[in-house]
Amino acid sequence: MRWDLDPFFGLFEDNIAPAPTPPPEKGDRKIPIGVVVGITGVLTFVISMLLSLGVALCIRRKAHQENGNERRSRTTYGTAPPDIVADDITTSGSYQFDFREIEAATCNFQKSNKLGHGGFGQTNSQGTFQNGTEVAVKRLSTNSGQGEQEFKNEVLLVAKLQHRNLVRLLGFSVEGAERILVYEFVPNKSLNYFLFDPVKRSQLDWRKRYNIITGIMLYLHQDSRLTVVHRDLKASNILLDVDMNPKIADFGLARNFRMNQTEANTGRVVGTVGYMPPEYVANGQFSMKSDVYSFGVLILEIIGGKKNSSFHKIDGSLRNLVTYVWRLWNNESLLELVDPAVGENYDKHEVTRCIHIGLLCVQENPADRPTMSTIFQMLTNTSITLHVPQPPGFFFRDGASPLAEGLTIGQSSIMSFACSVDDASITSVNPR
């Protein structure tokens, strides 16, 4: 007997209930595949768009820079050393001027537009651009190899520094051997133009002199995004605007300190004799206290109206302004320092306190000099008691010390550099 089951296949299919789906186990929930695919697609799209946008921006920026260079340069710039045209200069925030534009502004550096000259072989000229903007143009000597680094240094540092008591750098120009810096024009020239002139000094009453002291101090004390040692603070590097407010210039010798760095050494002593502290002249060590020393000399010069070098010979022996003021301190006659051009209209206590602070700034040991923050407190808070100063650096006693001998005219110091006295910056280790 044979059974055939095919006729019954599927007969009861609709009546059989499907097996129930087992309940999901706790903690084992799975994300649907559709959701995963959707999220992956969105992320891929977003990343692709960001990459495309980044590439487009890079291409656009490069094209913009090339167009900008074409607009700025109507002439072809000569081949300059790589360190001068490096990216850190062109991206420093300073505008690169066309050399022809500068020539036109200064009437081809006409002598009648000359403002003076500096220690690095540069000449300074006044100029006016076509839009009426007045500028001061610093042009380095074409054969001044030692000024190359100073040029780069000044472009990089001043572009980063921002303060109302700094001369503002507008831009620079590099073409062939030409190295040019373009600054805002400061109409009243430099402090020494007034301070050491027998006629013009009378324009600086005590209030103006005190404001100049505090203006210099404000920059040194604060308001710089970088810790910078100027290394050549002196009266000729303090410019005066139309209201006789001070603006510090010439950062060619300046050094930028890293965070928490307090001092540095150099084998090349540069600066101006009379403003340089003993540790710098003798050992090449400089720090923020180096500028404090220079600031102290400036205070004494501003009050007295005399150059630090104007006392280089008294009674046949070597002297300087710092020595003279120290003797006034010992004789309790500090007010004898006051420039007669000031007259009698000044606060005697204020003047005496400024001289006292000046002596504290020129102490021989850097550790004995106050910080600029402390000087700020001393000048703005008369209730602070001042320390008694010790004999200052470069105080010449009866016999000139080895360090003092380095300051005599025509002789060399320990670092064997040529010694001018206060009038120009020392720029070489070899006699000139």
C-alpha cells in the first residue's frame, strides 16, 4: 500500500500560527542597519564637504596673495637674502611697500627731506604718500652688512608690539640691496633735539618733562605683548609727538625674551656708551634690568638738561652725570641738578623723588635695581618709602676703575669695542 501526501501539502498552512519572536535580552539592543548606514553617509558627506572647503580656501588664499604681491610690486624686487624675505617677515602684519612709491614720497630721498642718521649707517627722511599720509623713512646703507639682522629684527618685533608710546611701523621695503622701514611721522623730532639745545630746552617745562618720564615708564612697565629688551634707550631714540608725548623708536638692537627668561648673553656688545649698564659692557649680560639702567640715566638727563657725557672731564679727572648726581645726593643738594630752563615752577618733592628713583635705577648690581613695576608704584604712589641708593654703576672715584677706563674717549673697553660717548650707537666689535 502506498500513501501520497502531495495533495495535502499546504492544506493547513493558514491555520498554523507562526512561532512567537523571542523577547530581546536586556542590554543587548541592536541599532537598526538602516540607521547605521544613514549616519555613516551623513558623516562621509560632511567630511567631504569640509575637505573640499579647505582646499578651496587654500587655493583662494594663494591666489589672493599672488594678486596682492602683483598690486604692491609694480617693479620686480631684486633677489634678497632668504632670511629677509622669509615667511615670518611677509606674514608679520607689516605692509610691503613698493620701492618706487617710497622714492616718490621722499622726492628720491632729497636732502631737504632728511631727518637725520643713525648708528647703523641708515638715513632717516620725511615723506608724503599720494593720499597725504606723512611718514618717516629709515633707509639702511646699501653696504651695511651688519645692519641686515637689525633690519629683520625691527620688522618682526615692532610689528608685534602695540603701545601708544611706541612709534608705529607702517611697513617695509626690500628691493635688491635696499632695506627700508616706513614709520608714522612724529612731528617734534627727538627728545635730545629739545633737551640739549640751549634755546629749545625752555619749551620743556617741568610738567612736560615729568610726562615724558612717565610715558617712557608706561611702555617699559607694561602694555607690551612681548618681553622685549630695547638695549639702546637714549634721548635720541625718544621721539615726541605734536603734544610732546614720548614715543620709543629704533628697535634694531632689541631682543625678545621667551616666557620666564630673565637674562641673556651676547658676544657682541652694541649700544651707546653712557646708557649701557656695567654688566653688559663687561660681560655681555643683558636683561630687563639693562633697560632699567638706561631709563635711570634718561631720568637724570631729562631733569638736568645735560648729557651723561657732558661731565666727562671735571678738574682733570673723568666724570659723568651719574657721578655728579651721586655727589649731589651725598651733599643733600639734589635740586641743584634741575635745569635752569625749567625755572622755579616745579614741585620740589616730585623732582627730588624722581632723582632718587633715577639713582636707584643706575645701581651697579642689577639685583639692586627696581623692576619697572616697582618704579611704576614709586612714581604713582608717593606713600611708598624709597630705599637708600648705593654708589651707582660707573661711579668714578679718584682712580678710574678698569671698567671706567672703557668709557674714555679713544680707548677700548673690556669687550674691545670703539667708544663714542653718548652720541651714536656702538655697532661693531672692531674699532671704526
